[in-house]
Amino acid sequence: MPRHTKIVATLGPSSSTPEMMERLIAAGVDVVRLNFSHGTAQDHIDRAAMVRAAAERAGKAVAIMADLQGPKIRVGKFEGGKTLIKSGQRFILDAGRSEPGNNDAVGLDYKELPRDVKPGDTLLLNDGLLVLTVDDVRGEQVITTVKIGGVLSNNKGINKQGGGLTAPALTGKDIEDIKTAMSFQCEYLAVSFPKSATDMEMARQLANVAGEKWRHKPGLIAKIERSEAIPALEGIVKASDGIMVARGDLAIEVGNATVPALQKKMIKLARSLDKLTITATQMMESMIVNPVPTRAEVSDVANAVLDGTDAVMLSAETAAGQYPVETVEAMASICLEAERAEEVALDADFTNKRFGRIDQSIAMGALFTAYHLGCKAILALTESGSTALWMSRYRSHTPIFGLTSQTVTQRRMALYRNVQPLLMPNFGDRDQALAAAEKILVDRGVLKPGDTYAITCGEPMGYPGGTNMLKVCRVG
């Protein structure tokens, strides 16, 4: 069966040539992440063009996700680039310091830190590897004692245990980066550190205004990485098109042990609200330098698949790793094996469900019918992609093919679990459209004479949200 779970790969020095991009797509990449924490606007524009060209050569729909940097909550720079701080010593984080840091003190990129902390607070630096306890706040200086020491280098991140930093989710840089991302019409825009639905609503408004010139509206992905986002989770999910379970910063703020259960909760909630999910951070971390993953990493990816995530994400593994192609191939293999072990229980899934929209009811009817009849495939003729999205929210081993005349819809569906997006001509006549859809799947070898399949469409054709017909067909 086709792989249901999609793979997101981050571009970087290891993966930014046309040849490597083609190899990554052939290995199984469905979505390419452009990390706006690094590089110039022109770098991202050029990489987006490279991705589009490579995907076209490969004949595959590949979505682009622009990932905003968000607030820079980081220390400044050091003499020599780094220093060693030891457990028990005093160390000062100084928002007023302009000279390079040393073993006693360092400046701050985040100038609001002295207003956000108080004695007794715990600060975690460099992804939680170094731990400082706040003793006092004197003007622009945060006086701390090092609880767990180590090497601290330039611009390492700062987290406050339990959350509470007031930095806004969208910075001036992010607003400019949204304009850049809309210039190449990214399919998805990932917003870093949202604390509330309001953050996502503001990002959507900015993106829609920036994309108006091209009549483009991206899907919004909320990166759940602040402790404040957890109590506001349902509102954030509803204000977004999907979420990213960003386990790095989230684990630092809420504790490593809390994250696995939160991951399951977030994926379940998002799917129940017809939203997308991406599971991220350290999924295949060892493959940055090793040609094979650890057993723990294999289990981690497989568990995310079994949780029902739409996609699993690679960061440094493909951006800077030594084995980007091998990592994607290994991840694809793990996803396939996990999917084979999934239990399908559509009867139970639909118990007590109510669907208030005709198009959604048709989508659910197609899924249920195909499951019980043992159809070879479900073909969803869709303008907006909504019919395919609704179908993809339920576990089914029947492959779903989203057929659309809209290129942007085809690319957006590349992130939907168990949906294979295909482009087809725009037909005004229903019978012509149904015949063309069947021919596309027969020509691709998915359907053969004697196979049954379910197909949905809207009549009249070509109107988003107009799906009102379900038909079960047999290939002649």
C-alpha cells in the first residue's frame, strides 16, 4: 500500500542543491521546510524555486512550509565564541551589556528578560543542557547561580522553566519574512511560539494581506512549544490549519517526561477538529552522523505514526547531516511498517458522529462504503481539498487520491495523511470528469479491470465546498 504518513524535510547546507533535492524527493519527501531562522530572504526565494523545479521534474506534488523564526530569546556573543561555566559559580545575564561575554557574564539578545524573571526562577540554556537559578534581578542584570554547568557558546537559547516569558510570537523580522514567504506562495506557514488563538489570527491576517497580490492564502501551522500554549491548546488548534508538536522547546518548558502524553493528546485533539499534525524534533537525530537510526528513534517515529500524525519531520538530519537521503529512506520504511500494524475501526469511529454539512457527509460516506466493500481506492474530485482532508482524519487502509485542477490545492494535500494528490484537467461535465479520473488511476497502475472504487464530486462541477455525489464504480 502507499505510505500514509508524510515526511517533512528541512533544507540546509546538506540539501540545497538541485541534485540532492531530486534525490530527497525520490526517497520520499512530501513537504520541504524552509527555516527562516537562517539565511536571507533571497536564499529562501532561490530555494523555493529549486524545490518547485525539482518537484516538477519528479512529477510529484511537494508542499513548501516556511517556518518563521519567532522571538530571539538568546544570550549574546562571547570572546572566542564560547566559555565554560561551572556548577556552583555565579553568572550574570546582562541586558545592558554590549561587549562580548566571558566566564562571568554575557549580554542578551532578549532585552526583556530582567522584567520576566524573579528570584527562585529556573532558566535553561542551550536546549536545557545548562541550568541556572535566578538569585536576584538588579536593573538590567539577572544574577544567577549555575546549577548544571557546561560549555555555553554564542547565541544559545534561553527558556524559563514553566514558561512566562513575555516575548510576542510575531516579531518585526517575522512580518517581513511573511512577505517573503508569500512572494513564492508557500503552501504552509509555521508560526513559532504562539501562546493563544490571537497569535494565530494575527499571523493569518498578515499572511492573507501579504498574499493578496497573488490571491494566495497559506495554511497556518501552530508550533506548540510554550507551556502557555497547553491550556490554550483548543483555541490555538481551531485558529490554525494544523499544529506542529515541537518537542524541543516544549520539553524544556514542561519537562521531558510530560511530552509523550502531550503528543498523543495534541494529535488526538487536532484530528478530532479536522486539523493537520506534524511531529518534530530529534526523530532521527543520530543519523546526522550515523548511517542507521537507533532502535529508540525507530520506536519514536513508529509511535508518532500509530498516534495518527499526518507527518513526521526531519530538521538537522537533512539540513546539515551526513546522510540526508538515507535518513529519509529509513524514515519512510519505518512509517510503512508502523502503518501495517494499525488497527482500522471505522464502525467505532463513526459511532455517535453527526455531520452537519452535505460535503462532509459525502466524504464520510465514501470512507465507510469503501471500507466495507473492500474498494481498491477512493477518488475525491476536489477544488479546495476539504473532502480529502475530512477522509484523511480517520484511519483507513483504503488509499485516498485527491484529484484537483488547482495546483495550490494539489500541493497542500501533500501534507494530508493517506492522501495522494494528483492534478487533472478542469471539466465542466460530470461524466467527462469521472471518466478522466478513472483513466488517471488506471494509467498509474492503481486500478485495473475488475477493481471497484468509490468516487466523490460536486455537481455542478468546479465549486469549492460543493461535493454532493458519491458513486461506487467498477473498472471495465
